[in-house]
Amino acid sequence: MDELLDVMDIAADAGLEGALTWLFRLVGLLAILAGIALFVVTDVTVLVPAALVVVGLLLVIVPGILVQVAEVAG
């Protein structure tokens, strides 16, 4: 966790925290859409699409929180 906070602190110093946060959010949105499409289009179990949706939601929510924690800690 400390390494991730260090990376976010370095990104904040370089002024890239917004771009990095939006990149993670975009990847999370793509994972959510892939999970929904996989559930609707294919005939697989619910586990794989649900995992994609959960990972996508985490990628959408966590980067913003991580930037705030890095600002408070650093």
C-alpha cells in the first residue's frame, strides 16, 4: 500500500493525478461494460461477469479515494 501511495504522490507532484485517476476510471468503466456484455451476450456462469463488474466498480471508486489519502498522508 505504501508503494501505491508513493506512486500517487509522485504523480501528484508531476501534476498527473487527474489524468491517472481518469485513466483508471476509464478502464473501470470498460470492465463494467465488458461484464454486462459478457452476461447478456454469452452463455457463461454469473461469476465471471460479476467479477468484472466488481473490479470495474473498484477501479472507478478507488483512484479518487487514493489521491485524497495520498494528499492527506503526504
